[in-house]
Amino acid sequence: AITYNEFGDGTAWYVTTSLSPESIDAVVLAARGEILSHRVADTDESVTATRRTGANGDAWLFLLNGAPSPARATVGDREIELSGYECRVIRER
């Protein structure tokens, strides 16, 4: 079975079966589409960006460059350059 559950601002995908390579590709593309629809920053391919908001309304943006070479992220009107494997945490509010 393949199901997903929305909880709060997130979604969890559950795959509890053996899938063919084609079916795995289809599930990953579906999940990727879900993720991309909630992008918090325009980034190079090697950069992941996640926003977390606390109960008090404080928001934090986490940027992680997963590659050894420099990469960029655009957040609003700010251009941020990350060195290889750099992680940056930015307080937004």
C-alpha cells in the first residue's frame, strides 16, 4: 500500500510494499512534486531549504549545501552563497 498523511504543515508518505523500479520512480516524482509546491527558497540543486516556525511565531530558515562546491539560494530579494557543505540558519521573524 502507498498512502500519505497530512499533519499540520507537513505531509508524510508511507510505502509498505515492494515496488518495481518504475513504480518507485512514480512515487518519488509524486512526492517531489509535493515538496516543490512548498518551496521556501529558489536554490541550486545541491541546496535544501526548510522553514520552521515555532509556536511563538518565530521563523527560522535552514539552508544546507550538500555538495563540495559553492552554491546559491535566493530568499526573497536576498542572494545567499553557501560554500561547500555549508549549513546556514537564518532567523526570519
